[in-house]
Amino acid sequence: MTLATGNLSRDRASPHGLTPSGPGFASYDLTSDPNRIGILTQPGFLILRAAPERATIVHRGLMVLRDFLCAEVPAPPAAAASKITMVPANLTDRDRFAMHTADPACKGCHDAFDPLGYPFEPFDLAGRFRARDEFGNVLRSDGQVNLDSSAQPFKSTAEFAALLARSPTVQRCFVQKLYQYAAGRALEAPDGSTIDDLAKQFTSAGRTYSAALTAVAASPAFRALAPVK
């Protein structure tokens, strides 16, 4: 989540603002670039969570809500998509959706995921960082999110990534996703105690990927799973 190094091909080095060091893959130190840290700012990851026509804080905010917090929101009202088209397109996403969520029918859900998308506004469709958009608007990556039952401010994408990395909610979600994949089925209420135990083991073992894999593979619940037919 906060790793500041990357193994990149020649083609992928340029979007990171790096000078390719050779024709193939190479390891790059990204510590000199405050806008590149961990998986959240990898171009491939950002491209995956962009809308077809433009990158939006909504798509990327929903990605964080669903994939890192294991949360969900109800489906939007039927007329929601048409309402956003009425907002001027030459504003930043932050300003456009602030106007959009003046509607009480939209505000509740957007308040849950829009702030999670603020850190990604400076990144375009291809995951390239830019200080201004095509209209000349200054793009910000600061904000405040409700995380672990408290309001937590951040000044940059890197600070946001650090908040997620420290969050017990995110850590629990990570092992939940991993266990669900290993189980090969949707999780149910009785699985909650298993996820709680796995999250504790993951945290006490140093919060590494190998620690999560070991905890899941060694868990009695996983070993007791019947083969999926």
C-alpha cells in the first residue's frame, strides 16, 4: 500500500515520469516522486478504475469503498446519471459532484464515496499525474474521510494511502477478500468470526501478504471447507 519502489517495463516507466533504464523490466526507486506510492497510484490500477470517457472521483471512490473497505451503497436513483450531465463540464470533479450532491437524494451515498475519490483527481484516464485539468483547473488530492469511526484528514494521495495502510477496517477487508477467494464462495454471517481471527493473525504477523496467505491456509475454517462442486 505504501511501497515506493516498482518493477516497470520500458513502456510503463514513462507514465511514471521516469527515464527508462533499459529495454526490459527494471526496478525503480519512486521515493523522489511524492505522487507515486503503492498500488493506489499505479497507472494500471488507475486505468482499471476509470470511466470510459474520463477519470472520475466517483468510480475511483467506489473502488476504495468496495475493494478496500468491503462496504457498499444502494443503487443510484433512476435519474441520477441525467442529473450530473446538467452540471457544467468545465469544473473539477470535486466541484461538479459537490453541486450534484446538493440534491438530498444523491447526497447520502456520494458523501460516503466521493471523499475516497478525492486523492485520485490529479490522475488522468491513463494514470498520469497532472497539476491541472484540460480546462486549466487546479487539481487537489487533499480531503477528509470517515475511517474507523473517525474523521481523518489527509493532504495528499500518499497520506491517504498511509491512512488506509494503518486502518484496521482495511486490514480486515483484505483478509476477508483473500478468504472469500480461497473459499470459492460468497461469505455469510457465520464467517464473521473466522474473518475476525484471520485479521488478528494478519496484524500480529506483520501485515505482509505472506502472513495473510499463511493465516488463511492454516485456518481451521479453510481446512474444513468442502470441495466446491
